[in-house]
Amino acid sequence: MVIEGRNFFDSLYMVVITLAAVGLGETHLLTFHGRIFTIVLIAGWAGIGFYALGTIIQPIIEGEIRKVLGRKRTLFG
């Protein structure tokens, strides 16, 4: 709203289609500053997604590694 001088609904719509990676098209052509904001928004959202995914996957992988290492210790122990 502040960067592009658009109303709330158009701004919200742009954020939603950007974060959802739908890419339906811009409601209005973006200025240079609007494009920079969109790049930062996408990069931030991707960073949050990768962090969340890593947080979910890490315990699963560590649990599997512990199971494998635990089996080896009992076999050769």
C-alpha cells in the first residue's frame, strides 16, 4: 500500500498471489521499489519455508541415524 500507493485489497491480493506462487498477474504494473519489495517478500517466504521444512525433517533424520548407530553398537559392541 505504501510503496505502490494502492488500496488495501489490491495490495493484499498481490501479496497472496506472490506468496502462493500462483503468478496470476499484477493488478497494476509495479514500480522499481515495488519489484524490490516483491523480491524481498518472495525470498523471505522461501527462507521461512526452508527453515520450517528443515525443522520438521531434522528430528526424523536424526532418529533414523540413532537407530542405525544403536544397532551397530549392539552387533559389534
